[in-house]
Amino acid sequence: MPDGTRILVVEDDLDVRNLLETVISAEGFEVQVAGSLEQCRTIMKDFDAALYLIDVGLPDGDGFSLVRDLRARGHAGVVVLSGRSAEVDQVLGLELGADDYVTKPFRSRELVARLRALARRVAVAQGIADSQQDESAPDFQVAGYNLFLRGRQLIDPEGNDVALTSAEFDVLVALMEQKGKVASRDQIIQSVRRRNWTGNERAIDGIVSRLRRKLPTHETGPHFIRTVHGIGYMLIG
Ligand code: CA
């Protein structure tokens, strides 16, 4: 950090813009610059910035609308660059969601220090968001059902918990692991044995028919747990 951290600078004053670009890229940031809101919105389509440095007074509007948009979108860090201290009051008073502000004229070293600090905060927030995402992602999915190995939980398409016995859950996992392929009764038994459960072929058949009853499907046609005659079962979805 901030090596390669992407920052989009929006400033209409050419001299200030060039200075910002030089100073910030010298710190290892990947910088793109825009001279107007319109230019900024065009660049944003291809440039996924982690940080934005936004001048308040721009030729085609004020930077506040952009701050609001960015805040609504998520995790980008926003620093407002303002020419007048009255505008700074406005930024704070309206709580538009900027993370920091810098008044002009600014000292390069201070500006860079603030950008570095914000880049770290954004990276941490992004990391937390990613890990939450990972934890909430199901391990297996079929026909709108979500299976979570952690907590041994099955959630139906309406978001309700499905109560399964330990054996039913283990057989369902065995089928999920083989999704789209035929799982022989013997393979299912082997898989379930790894989970400290012993069963025979007839027991597997009984568990599968209970699973079909407990996991209704709204689609017409056969259930997503198909019988493959003489071999075993296959999960389709
Ligand atoms: Ca300006």
C-alpha cells in the first residue's frame, strides 16, 4: 500500500490537476485525472478506483453529487478538495459521506499522508466485506436450495431452514458433491462413512425418498434427485 491503489482525481484547474497527478503518482498510486463530472463518469466506466479526490467547484456542477453517488455505491474512499473553508463546513454539515477533506492551497505531503491513510482504511473495509461475502456463500446449491457445511444447514428457496436428520444431510452432501454425475449407492455409502455413519443400500433408498419429500421443487417434471436405475442417483440442477 498504496502500490497500485487506483485513484481518480477530479479537478478542473489544469495546474492543480497536473500537480496532483505528479505528486500522487510519485507515491505509487495509479492515477487517472478528469476535468469535469462528465469526464469523471466516463473514466469511471473502465477505471475501478479505490479512492476519489474530488474538487467541489467543477464546470458542469458541484462535486457533491458525485460524492453522494459514490457513497451509495459502496467502498470507495472519497476525499473532497475545496477552495473555500465555507464549503468545508458544508461538507461536514451535510454529511455527504466524504471520508476526508483538504482545503486549497494544500501541502502535498499532508495530502499524500491523508490519501495513504484512507487507502489503508478502504483496503481493510473491502477485505472485511469480501470475507463476509465468503462466509455467507453457500457450499452447494441446487434448485434454489442452499447448503452450508458450516452449521450443517439447508435453506429452502423461500429462505427457511429445512430440518434434516444427520443421515439425510450427509446423503444430500454426497449427492451435491457429485452434482451432474451419477452417484452409485456404493459411492454414497462411502461418502457418508467418511462422516461416521454406516448405512446400507436400502437405507440410502429410504433416505433419498425422504429427501425428495422434504425438498419439494416447483418445477414440473421429475425431482432434481433423479433415480438412475440399477446404479444410484444423480442430482440435476
Ligand atoms: Ca475548481
